[in-house]
Amino acid sequence: MTTTLITGANKGLGFETARRLLAAGHTVYLGSRDAERGRLAAERLGARLVVLDVTDDESVAAAAKAVEADGGLDVLVNNAGVEGRTEDGAVVTAADTTGEHMRTMFETNVFGLVRVTHAFLPLLTRSAAPVIVNVSSGLASVTSASTPGSPTHFYPGVAYPASKTAVNMVTVQYAKAFPGIRINAVEPGYTKTDLNANTGTQTVEEGAEIIVRMAQAGPGGPTGGFFSAHGPLPW
């Protein structure tokens, strides 16, 4: 039986990923910062709730202890993330980006991902087929962002793409450090979720496809890569 933890899974892509992996036979821990929302989501799916705020050391440590006490972990999906739009749903442009805005973005998207990964590495290294999936974004691609005419080139924000570019580098470095773990970054596509004020053009079913696929990568699968549902992406 494969045991999987998904952060930020009480809604959106995390919730759909949990649903799909449960259907595939995984035991799924649904990570949620909000205990009540997490409880309702876990009950709806038949998943196990673990209260987990990726920005809080004590919360992450407690979650790791809880999962360890239940038997361990095979797959970690680092899905929790924020885009940090304005109250009216607009992207924060370069002119309006502040150090504090960058800090907030990195606290969840980068530091939170590292915090969770570090806490659960001891459990993953005991697994016979460990996997880490880091949910990144096509906006992380420096190649695409610097290519006139590409969709990424037109995105006006600074903090979110920068945080996801950092996620990609973290992915590569962890993959080199832990060759026994399949560790990849994935681009779910422009998916309609609360993260982007529901402006996305894909459904969560479409967006979760690559996350679910990489979560089921076997020992012979890729590692240290950046993928969408259509294949490898440029860094």
C-alpha cells in the first residue's frame, strides 16, 4: 500500500489529486492548514486528515510525527502555494512588488516546501519507492519568460514566478542529493482555482493530471526534471 501526503489539499488541485490517488489505491493524508475545512474535505474523500501549516515549524513537525506514528510515508506532494493577487484579483505587477510581498510569497512557496520536505525526508528514505512531487508553474521557466510571444512572457508579476523558479532549483538540488528518491517539479497549467482568483482556463481534473502521474512514478521513472502533462519543459 502506497501512503501519500498532499499539502494544501482541502480544495483545488490538492483535493483533486487526493481524490485521484485514493482511487488508484493510495492511502492519502490530506494536509490542511484549516482543521475544520480539512476535516470536511477528508471526510468527503475518505482520506486521513493531518493539520499542517507549511509556514509553521511546530505544525510541520507535529504532522511528521503523526504520519510516522501511523506507519510512514512513500509519496510527498508539495502542493500548498499562494500567488498573492490583490483584493480585486489582479496580479501584483513589478512596479508594486515590495520586499514584504516577496517575503510572503517565498515563505509559503519556497521555505514552506523546504520545511515540509526536510521534516518528511527521514520517513521517505525508509520507503522502498519514495517520491516527491513539487508543484511548480510554467511561469517558473526563465526560458519561456524571456521568449517574446510566449504566454509566460506576458505575465507581469515578479514574486510568484521567482518563487516557483526557486522551487525548480530546489527540486534539482534535492534530486541530486537523494538519487534514491524520484523528485520532480510539475506544471499543472493555468487551472481555475482560488489561487488565481478562478481566472484559469483548465479544470482541476486537467491540472491534476501531471501531479497524479508523477506521484505514481516508479523506481525507474524520471528524477530532477520539470514536466507538464505534455512532456519536459525548459528551465
